[in-house]
Amino acid sequence: MPRVWEVPVQDPTRVRDVRVAAEEAAALAGLDEQRTASVSLVATELATNLLKHAQAGEVLVDVVDPPVPVEGRPRRAVQITALDHGPGIADVAEAMRDGFSSAHSLGAGLGTCRRLADDFGLHSVPGRGTVAVARFLSPGSGPDHGEDAPGGPEVHAGGVNVPFGGADFSGDAWAWVRSGDRTTLMMADGLGHGSEAARASTAAVEELRHWARLSPAEVLRKLHPALAGTRGAAVAVAQVDTRAGRLRFAGIGNVSARLREGVRWRSLLSRPGIVGVHRPHTVREDEVPWTAGSLLILHTDGLPSRWTPPPDTGEPPADPAVTAAVAVRDAGSSARPVRDDTTVAVLAPVPAGRP
């Protein structure tokens, strides 16, 4: 089962905890000594910035799927996400300048974090707070933005996973796979939370990797026997065919799906049931257009059931993991503590001109 590190950063002693978590994740991903040192530096800088600029915040460390999957080539990445409800950054461009550090933290600054990481995204709004996401790819999985996939606007995905109550394992999991023109994103929410819930969602992820070529409804049928020895899980599966410009969706249980269509959001509905325990006799599969302006958000019930994305969701973060992190940050607060694991995954077209 994949480990997720959640570290509240409320005083300087927690900076070390963030650094240790990042180094443990780097070891899990198989990063070498030099790359691990970069992971450690970026994690420390992001944690220190939370104290210097926002007085407090949270760092999430996870080993995730990279932004763009390559067919037949397993890849993983260390992802470090820093969240805060602080004053925000008035001049993002200046803050991203290499070596700039207004609070005299490490002198490394966000620009250096961007240079060291394989992917680095930042979203900050004055009065609302800041989200920063850094990713470091595992060996043999150099940057790939899907140039070899034919047809249509290319897609990328990202997610953020927050374990309930600071547990070592989250009962939620997300993953995605690619087969030709089809890219499939799945989210699984194991029944309950803790290690047994994590075992169910992990089984769903492992099974998905065998069935990249299948439709969402067919994937759910394959998952049902694979999860039979577990608590079971709510599962949603979305698949984009970039050549056809179509999105297909099927879900069982209470994983929510929202698709942006122009200026409005459409909810994609799942059927009642629990994969591995009680699967409906028929699984509904919706098919809708997928365009260069589409954006899909999957989330588990750690977010409020009536949550809807704010109008600026997806504008301007180019990194879908940043969009996911902003959703997690804005949907929660100390006044509204979550009651379960919370995961958000985002699927979006790759912006035009991305290298």
C-alpha cells in the first residue's frame, strides 16, 4: 500500500519532519543520492516558506503517477505539495525569480525549486493563500509530455491525497493509464479508512494497470472480482479518446465527478453499489464531448457532497495537481474538519505551447 505523508507545519520543528518525509518518499521511488538531495532541499524550502509567509500550513508528500503516462512504461514521481491560507503572493513572477527569497529562508527561493524539480506549479491569490507543487520523476522516467500520441488535444492529470487524521495510509487512491488514443483516469475510495480501506483502493489501482484498453464500464467489471477479498470500494473511471474528442465515464459508489463545459459544470452520475461487494447488474456509461476547454474533477467524499468548483477552477494553473490542491485547500478549514480521507484528481488538456 502506498504511503502518504501529511505534515502540518505550525512551528520550526516540523520543517525537519517534512524533510524526513520527502527523503523517505525519494527512497521509495528509487531516486539516487543527488536527486534525493534536491528533493530534500525543495521540501525544506517549501516548509520554511509556510512559516515565514503564512505562519502555518501543510505539506503533503506522496509517490504518484507522473502527469503524462507512457504506454507500457511504469513510472512514478515524488510529489511535494505545500498548502496555506496565508496572505498570498502579490508578485508571483518576482517570487519565482531564481534566488529570490524575500523572507531570508534558505536563499534558495521558489525559482530554485522550479529549476530543481521536473515539474513545479504555483498558484497564489492575495488574501486566499498559496499552493505549490513540486514533482521529481523516478529513474528511467524522464519528462514526457505525450508528443508521440496521435490525434486530438493531449491530456495530463494530477491529484492530491490527504489521509484522514494524519494516518500513514489513505483509503483513497487514484491512477491513470494510457492505451493508444485512450487515456483512463480512475479514483477508488476504499470502504471506511485506514489500512484495510487502503488495501481495497490499492487493489483497484493494480488491477487497472492491466486493462488500459478497456472501456470504463468494462474496467469496473474487471475490478469487481479483483476486490472481492477486500472491504470493497467506490470507484469512478473516466476515459478520454483524444482522436475522437469524447469522454466516457462510469462509476459505482460515492466518488463524485464534475466536468467543465464552457462556463458551466456538469455532474457525471455513478450507480449505487460497492465494487467487490455489491455491483449493480448493469453499469451506466455516459459519453460526452471532450474539447480543448474541458476539465474533469474526480473527488472522494472527504470533500462536501455539495461542493462545486469555484468559477476560476483551472484558471490559470497549468498543472492539474495544482488545480487539485487548490480544491482541497479551499474546500477545507479548521472550522470544517473532514471526516474521511480526501482525494481530488484532475484531468485536463495539455495547454497549447507546453514544452
